[in-house]
Amino acid sequence: MGRERVWRAAHEFTSISLGDVAGDPDAEAALAWLQDEYFRQFSEKAREWAEARSRWSVEWREATGASDSMMELTPEELTAMQDEIWEVAQRYRAGAALSRHGAGERRRVHFFVHCFPDLEAGR
């Protein structure tokens, strides 16, 4: 029997853009696999939460959620919007929220952002 190895990611988040790997077919394939893995993990974590949420406090259930929005943006606007969202996320990751809201019932949370064109709307 093999020994169970418990491991932890070396980083709190990963960010790779196509610009980092464009032109390298192997690296582009690896990025595509990683993006597919993000979608899989999001689906899995969302399903797990849906099954477990009734065991959490009303406060936590009210604080969580999912939403979507359709908008018309240029690639530059979408990039700028995502940059702003990540700036806000970084402030919370760095603990800025701690000083404003206190430790309270602090828990690690999953934060996913997925942006892609509406394929039904065409090009």
C-alpha cells in the first residue's frame, strides 16, 4: 500500500494569460487544460456547496451566491474590468477586510471569475 501524501498548493492563486504562452502549441494546450480544470473545479465546488448549504448559518447562506450578467464589451474593456475585480479581491486577500469588519466568523471561501463571449450571439 502506498502512503497517503497530503499536499498544499504553493500559491494562493494562479493566473496565466494566453499572452504568456501564445505561439507555443504545447504551452497553449497546457493552458487550455488548466482552464478546463478551473471549470471542472468550479462545477464541483458549486455542487458541493449546494448539497451542504442547508447545514450553514443563514448569515453564511445570505452572504454566498452566484450571479451572471450579460454586457457588450471590447477585449480591452473586459481586461480592465477583470483587473479591477482582482484588485478588489487582492485587498480582501491581504486582510484589508479584517480591519473594517473584524474577524467574526472568518472562513476560507472559493472565489471564481469566468468571463467569455456569448456564443449564441455570434461574433
